[in-house]
Amino acid sequence: MEIAADGLTDIGNVRKNNEDALLVRAALPLFVVADGVGGSAAGEIASQLFVSSCEYEFEAISGQSQNLDIVIKRCFQNSNKKILDYTDQAPETRGMACTAEVLTFRDGEYVIGHVGDSRAYLIRDGRIEPITKDHSYVQEQIDLGLIQPEEADTHTLRNAIYRAVGFEAELDVDIFRGRVKDRDIFLLCSDGLSDMVEDDQLLALASAPGDVSTRVKALIDAAKAAGGRDNITVVLCEVRVPPSLTQKFTALLRGE
């Protein structure tokens, strides 16, 4: 399996600093997006602590066959502790945290860890589908049937989240996994992209002709053209699966 990947972060049109962070390490393989929370409470420190913790954990298991669910949860738990420890030592940073997406691949499968309202999408067979679900007040209201999805973009609490890395000592991490198919595209992004660009445009730009780097920049530019109210971070991974592996995965899915 081959992975073409790239990522980019941009301050956007409004913010005075960039609290987002990202990591693209195809050789590990490891792909991370973190969106700092806290503003003056140093959200950029939280997102950088998260990214560096993930890189450390995956470098430590390189070449090993450890359970990836456990490794990803360890990334979140360890960075959660580091953020809380940091705020204990520097009280002026209390309130800093981050939302995050972690993506990795092994043996024809993808595994994603998710906390907060950053997102992971899968583009397959000409369609885009969110893999993750926001840990937000508005999403909770949608799930309960109290508001309609189309109301989310204008809701006064659209940016209120109830789960993030660094909020509290105990952290629940959502894990998603599945089989990859040839030409699958995985899009990880902060809400600076997903809040500004509709899914149909995300699909068109992420799957457009050209290399991955060009498409990443096009996504950033689209968010800025739509207003760029927040920091914008994008990581794009396109997977190539050889025919022999595709046949093997198909057989496994059929139970053969």
C-alpha cells in the first residue's frame, strides 16, 4: 500500500495567531491534526504538545506490531496528562486544550482516533462521508432531534465543545477503523475548514486532478475565500492499493 500525503496550516483572515498544529509522517505512517483551544490561554502550546506526543509514541513502536487502538489512545492520554501538567506549572495557561485527529494505516486497514470537533472524512467512489462525529453541544442537539442539521452553521453555540484533550484528567477517545480501498482519500481538518467549506466543495477540491499538495492548498484557499474566520489546517492522504491486495481484502470481506 502506498500513501501520498501532505498537510498545511494557515492563520486565516481574522486570527492574530495560529493555534493549530499538524504532522505528516508517511513512513511511520502517522497523520495528525490538532486545533488549540483557549486563545490567550495558549491553545497553540496544547496542540504542539499533542503532536509531539503522537510522534514520540509512534516512533517508539516503529517496526512493532502493537495494537493500534491502544497506541492511539496512549497518544491522547499521555498528551492529555502533559497539557494538564503544563497548566499546573504555568497557571496563566489554564484553560488551554486541543481537539485532535490521529490517522494511521496497517495491513490494509485505517485506524483513526478522535476527540473534539476537528474532523476526519473518507472520500470513496465519488462520495464524501464524515468518519468522526463532533463532540459538540450542537451535534448533541442534532442527535437528540432538538435541532436540524442545517441549523448548526448559524447556532449561537456552534463552537461549544464538551470534550477536548486537556479539559480534565479522564479522557474518552473515539476510535474508528475500517478496510481501505484503492484511491481512498482521507481528509483530516480543523473546524476552520469544515465550518467554512461545504461538503460538496470539499469533495470536489480534495479529489480534483493534480498532486496532493496542490489539492491541500486549494482547500486552504477555499476556506480563506469563504471568510477564513479561524485557523485552517488540512491533511490529505490518498491511498494506492495494489490489485493483489485489493483481491485479498475483497476475499476477506466475503469470508473466503
